[in-house]
Amino acid sequence: MKILHAVFIALHSLIALLFALAAVALVWVAASKGWQVVHGGMEGSVTLHLVEALGTLASGVVALQIAQTVMEEEVMRDAHISGPTRVRRFLSRFMVVLVVALAIEGLVATFKAQEEPEKLLYSAALLVSVGVLMGGWGLFVHLNRSAEELEPEAMEDAKSEDHKVDKG
């Protein structure tokens, strides 16, 4: 069983590394795209291209956040998502990444819809989905709080694991 556990840790480390490499590539693409737009002159659809570069940059941040979350939760803490506090922490980190990515995609789609109004429905759907996700996430956190109050030892266990990340 220890060998299988070591394999899972190695796989999680590899996945985190791949997300981090993808993040670096996305940041590079965003910087290159932004530089080309600024260097090419401030004419035409500069705003649209800069917002697209911003969307690519945000995707890089999302990939980096996922890499960090996987490393901290699965490798460094070696935490098993079982208690309500751990579930809330893990899901909250993931939801922040997801909501920010969707919001930026909605912003990019809104700028594109200025040139192609038929795409405005897609943009609106993305931004509505951000609102629905945030509302659902808020409800989850509110309901999860009462579960955490029923298991205070789970909260203490989760807090005690924080030193692994802070010092690591």
C-alpha cells in the first residue's frame, strides 16, 4: 500500500509540474501577444487584442493556481479530502480559479461581441454562469460552516497541517 501511495504522490507531482509548465507557456504567449499589440501601434482593435492577451495571462494564472493547489493539498499536506474544512478549502481554491477564468473569458467575449453582436448571447451566458457559480459557492460555504461547527476537531486538524505548507 505504501508503494501505491508513493506512486500517487509522484503522479500528483508530475501533474503539478505539467500545470506549472503550461502556466509558464501561457504567460509567455500572453506577454508576446501583448508586446506585439503595443509594438505594432495603437490602432484598430488594440483593446480587443490586449483583452485577449489578458485572458491568456489569466489562463496562465489559473494553471499556476491549479499546480499550487495540487502540490499543497496532495503532495505537501498529503491531505485526504474527508472533513468539511478540507472540502471547503479545496473547493474554494478551485472555485476562485474557475470564477476568475470564466469572468475574464466573459470580458473577452463581450469585447468580441462589439464587432460581432450575434456573439453577445455567449458573452451574457458566461457572465450569468459566473454569477450562478458565485451564488452556489456562497451557499456552499454558508452551509458548510454549520458542518464545520459540528466537527471542530476537523478544523483543528486542517489548521495543524498548514505548517507543512508555510515552512515547506
